[in-house]
Amino acid sequence: INAEYMGKVSEPALDLLEKYFISGTNSTKTQRERWAGDYPLTVLDEAIKRVAPRLEIDSARKLVDAYPKIQGFKGALDEFIRDIGLEVLRFEQIRNTHEDIFFSNPCTLR
């Protein structure tokens, strides 16, 4: 979205966050305004690279392209994006190879 307008190479995490701002329903206007200037994009970038294969999607880019129409997991992804913004999920949890943060996070199973 932003990258297309600017004529630059896209950044999947930024593209996903922008799509979330449009179609996500689990954040407040205040949160979206704050996250527009201060969101842990590097954490989201790392997370979508790890989550995509768990959803049987070939790449982070394809996950972003499929959002928000991703079958069966849109709500879970919204919770995931929100939890990263609220800093409930950080690099430590995302890089933990002993825990499946997407499927074990109670918020994503609602």
C-alpha cells in the first residue's frame, strides 16, 4: 500500500500493519494512532516469517497478500498483530523454538 504509493520496495510487516489498520477490529483509534508512529515492525516482520509456514503459506509476503481474506485465521492474526503492538509478544517469545507462539497464544484461539 504505502510502498506502491512511494514507488519503493515493499516491506511485508509494514504492509500488514497498514492492512490491519483498515480491516482489524480489535484495536482502538488511540492504539492505531500510536502504532502508526511507534510499532515494533521488526518483531512483526520476524513473527510473520515464522507464522506463514504454520498456516501452510509459502512466505511472509504471501501471508500479507492473503490478509484479511485469509481463511480461518484472520481473527487470530488480528490478535497476534495487536499483541505485538501492546508488547505482550516480543522477540523473546517469537524466537522461542520450544513454543508455538501462534497456536499456543490463548488470544489467537478465541
